Amino acid sequence: MAEEEKMVRLALVQFESELCNVEANVAHACDMIRKAGENGADMVVLPELFSTGYQLDVVGPRIAELVEPVDGPTVRALQEAAADAGSYVVAGLALEHELAGVAYNSAVVIDRAGELVGIYDKQHLWALERFYFRSGSDTPVFDTDFGRVGVLICYDLGYPEVSRMLALQGAELLVCPSAWCAADMDVWHINAPARALENTVYLAAVNRYGFEEGLEMPGHTLLCNPRGVIMGEIEEEEEDVLLIDIDLGNIPQYRERSPYLRDRRPDLYDQVLLP
């Protein structure tokens, strides 16, 4: 029997931030969210630390003034834009949400009505991030009206365990807000398809574009299907939006053909002695 269609339109925003200009970045992002809604987007995804910029030589020393609470102006603006657009929104930003004075490199998930669904905190901190952020330890999966969605952030994409934990909890779509630098784009184009294939999920890797005081991020935002095939990619190195439709209803077919999750041997894996 044919699987039921579960069509989803994604708007993957290859965003160019103004370094440390939160007000301008948030206003621009909210405008892009609303336009994506006009184009029928079910979910809009913004990159890692979209509101502040990423260059931690600059952002890091100012993190105490740039980090915001969950009920701060950036999240409230995103909630309003999501409600106006009628779209889910996933956006990466610096959040203070568990302990006062402690910043996390986070992503918020907001639903079509503008309600906060939840938060994911980056688990694997890259380079200077460990001096300014606390790493997350939870791996939530978020229920939407079109399916189950898992979130990971940038460097997490290089750790198969994160994507696998999400897939084992039923995630059908993984979204990865990122700030991936130009020197490592070869790894970008390996990691994203591999995580999609080995977990038989759709995976949206959403990168920033821009030059931030010596740091170049070229974009190449892309969407992989559950066979690891790149269905769409922003080839031009500029700010842009990848608007793309996927059918979550065909995941069972992919998993029948590539039964990686079914044929796992967890009885073997716990024999590995960790250092």
C-alpha cells in the first residue's frame, strides 16, 4: 500500500548578519520569515548565532551583554514573526535560560501560533566557544503538525551520535543551524549527506553567509534526502533562501531499502570502553 504523503515546505535562510548589531539582524530575519510564510513555508530555519554574528574574537568578549533570556526581545520578535507567517521557526542565538549569567549556544523552536515549543543547546563546542558557552546535554525531538523534528548545531554535525540519538527518538527531519567556515566546506559536504543516509532522515544544513573580521562563511546551505542525496543547495555565495518541498511520508520506503536503524547491534556497542 502506498504511503500517505506528508508534504513539507522548508525555507532555509542563508543569512548574512551584521556583527553585534542585534536589532538590525532580528528585524531583517523577521522580515525574511514573513516573506517565507507568504511563499507557503511550513518551517523557516535561520543559522547559528544569527542575531549577533559568529566571529567569537569579537562576539565572545561581549557575550555577557549580547546573551538574552528566553523571554527577551529577540525570541519575542521571532514568535511574532512566526505567528504572522503561520510557520514554524528554528533560529540559533545566544541564550541564558537555565542559570543566571550562563550562556548557551542555542536554537529555539517556535510553532505556527508563535508559541515556544522548546530549546536545543549545542552539545559539542568548537574552539573558542568553550570559553564563552556551556555545552548542552539534552537531545530533544520536537513534535510538529507535519512530523518529528530534531535540531543539532554546526559542529554537532560531525558527531554521528547526535543525529543517531535524534533518529532513534523518531526524528524524521533534522535541521542544523550552522556557522561553517570556508576552509572546511569539504567536511560540510561529507557530514551532511552521511548523517542523512545513516539515519534515513531528511537533513537541512543551514549555513551563514558573510565575512566577519577575517572569518569567511560561504553558505552552501543544502537539503539532503534519506539516501544522502543533495536535493537542493544554494550554490551562489550570497544571502539567499532555499525554498524546497519534501515528503516525510516516503521515509518508510527509504528505511526499507536502507535498514540501518533496524539492523543496528546495540548489544555490541556497549562493549566499547570509553577513555
